[in-house]
Amino acid sequence: MNKIILKKYGIKEFQHIYTDMLNQFPKNELKTYETFEKLISENKLNCFGIYDNDKEVGYLIYANLSNSIWLDYIAIKKEYHSNGYGKKVISKLDNCYLEVEKPDINQPNTLRRINFYESLGARKLNIDYIYPNNDGGYKMDLYYLGKNLPDKETLFSDIKEVFATLHSDIQNTEEILKMMKIHN
């Protein structure tokens, strides 16, 4: 593995990424293609191909927030799993939120992902987080990668910003926000 390079993608390059996303992410965690198209074209989401030399090995999609970064999706293509690419990319991130599936012993990949993020220093935030979707929401854990965890006010402000921008197509975000509780 050589030096990892990130190449900025527009909506044209995103087309093949979305096909891979349909295979790697649960459907209830994905936005529609049209939503991605809108967010990327309006520069609300940044999309990058992850390259090792001239070989695309994965992709990274995130939003810049007022206080931090919201990692929307990161994936290494299946044929390049377990080669250290994800670790190299994530270890460069700072002040970054990560939405992570709840641990499920029947789904070993959830445990593997949690262990992976925690091994890189990500810490689970003490919040009843709900990923917004048109089915009423999907309970997930929210992790943070950075030296200082956000305080309650910043955390809630960042979530509201994400809901207003990345999830503006979802009808019930206000109700979902009210269901979330931040614990001490």
C-alpha cells in the first residue's frame, strides 16, 4: 500500500459509488440517489474517491459543520477490505462524528466496525441517537473522533444542523429530534 490520495468527486463520479453503497449499506441507512445528487451539487456533502496510486479502493462522504465534520459514509470496496485503507483514512480525521449501527451479535460486522472505530480512538457519545428516515427513524449509536468531546449544547446544535441540511428531505426530523435524549 502506497500513499493514500483523496480525489474530489462530483455527481458524475458519484454514480458508480452509489451502486457500491447499495451493496454495502443497509437500505434504511441510505439516502435516495436524488438526495445525494442535490446535496453534492449544492456542496452540502463532500464526496471523495480513496485511491492507492491509480486504483480506487473506496470512498468517503462527509459534511463540514460549523464545529466539526459529520462522516456520512466511508467504505472500502469489498475486494480491498482488510488492507488497512480504512484505518489510514479515518486516522486522519479529527473532530468528526460517526453514525454506527448498534451492536448485534447476530450481525458480526456491527461488532467488527465498533471495535475498529474504537481502536482508532472514537468514543461513543451518551445520546439516544436516531438516524432520520421516512420510516420514523433508525436507532444508532453516535461516536466522536477527536481530543475533546462536544458538550451537550454543541452536540445538539451539530445534530440539528445535520438534520436541517443532510436530512432536509425527511418529513419527521422535528419529531425525531424530540425523541433524542442526551445523558450525562
